[in-house]
Amino acid sequence: MYQSQPEGEFVNESYYGESHYGDAAVYASPPPPRRRRRIVIAASLATLLVGAVVVDRAAAANAESRTAKAFQEGMGTPDRPSVHVSGFPVLTQLAQGSLHHVDITANDIPARGATRPLPVTKLTVGLDGLKTSGSAEEAHARSVDATAFLSYDDLSSALGVQISQGDKPGRVDATASLPLAGDVTVSAAVSTVSGNRIAFSDIRVTQGELIPPAKALLDKALSKPIPLQNVPDGLRLRSVTPTESGVDARFTGTSVTFRPSSSSAA
């Protein structure tokens, strides 16, 4: 039975946040003012944070680009190296004038002005305290840890004999191929000597006969240390480790500057 509202009264239940659908009641009320303020503040902070990350990432990309250009100019690499700036925020580091840590990976660094040119197949560099000057062609690092990978193909081309991994740790095999006489293979220990050079010692014949022509060829290849003339000035060769595909040469250094013609020439 229909019951009318008392005269002068009109009740709109949805106005008070309540509506009926069958036997169910749904309440839809706006959040209290304090909660609305919190939502607005949280959204504003999120927007600011996203904006700060975008700006910081742009600054990092610019620093990476400048460092890559300085390294390429200094080392003469055919392609721009890969550079990654670590740490957040980068803007704070730039404001302080020094990047905490930067990783660089470069390929095919040529050997310039060498009598036996030995290119660096791949160079990975970790730089701490990197400062950039006003010129994009120069960068200075407080300390550096680097590994130069020398492929056996590049070593073979530089030495004039075929170089491969030896049968024992710390050794390589060198093979001289002669017409008619065949191949002669010797095993040699690999070590570092002053002037960023790689030396071969304790040479032993492992295959074939060391006839005079083969001996002359192997002596020419192995008797004198071969210098690594295409690493940044200030780096010092600490160790060499033969691997399956080449030799890893580890360098460290302090106060290292990358600039044009900055490679060592020992």
C-alpha cells in the first residue's frame, strides 16, 4: 500500500548516499576532507618523483654521451663505446663535479705507431671519481680498473705465428708453419714485464722438430716482450691470464686522463 510523505517533506535517499536495488543497499559517500588531502598530496609527490627520475635520467644520458665521446677521441676506437653511469641521483654527482662510478666497454682499439701492432680486441674499464673537463674530448678519473682482452687471432697477426691456449694454466702454444717442413709448436709461459709489456719465457718444444728456419721464426715472435701501446696513459699492467679464446690483461691506475693521443707508448 502506497504511503505518501508528510506534506512539506521530500526525502531523496540517494542524496544522503544511500540507494536501493532490490533488497541490497549501496552506500557511496565521498572521502572525508583529510583523506582527500592525503590523496592529492600522494599524487603530487608521485608526479614530482617521476619528473625527477626523468630529469635525472636525461642528465645521466648526457654524461654517458660526453664520456663516450671523450673515450673514443682519446683511444681512436672505430665505434662509440658503451658507457653506464652508476648511482642515483646523477644530478647530485654532477653538481659535486664527480661521478661515483662509470663502466665503459670498447671494442677494437687500434695499436698506433707500434712495430708489432697488437690491437685490444675488447677493453672493459671501471672508473671511480670521474671528472669531466669543459672539453668533451677529455675525461679524468681518480682510479681505474680495466681488463684488455687480446684475442688469439690478434696475437697471431701481431707475432707472425699461430697462438693458442696452452695445455697448462699461464701458458700459450705458438705454432710456426713452414713449407715442406711442416708445423713446429712450442709452449711458452706468459707474464708481465715493465712498460706494459707481455713476455714469453720457459719455451719448450711440444710438437715437431725445431729446425733453424722454425727456430728463427719463433725467436722473432717470442724472444722480445710485446708492448700494449693502446691503453690510456696512467694504467699499469698487473697480470695476464690465457683463456680459451685469448689473453686477459688486467690493468689498474690512479689519476688517469683520457684525451687524444693519451695511449701509452712503452
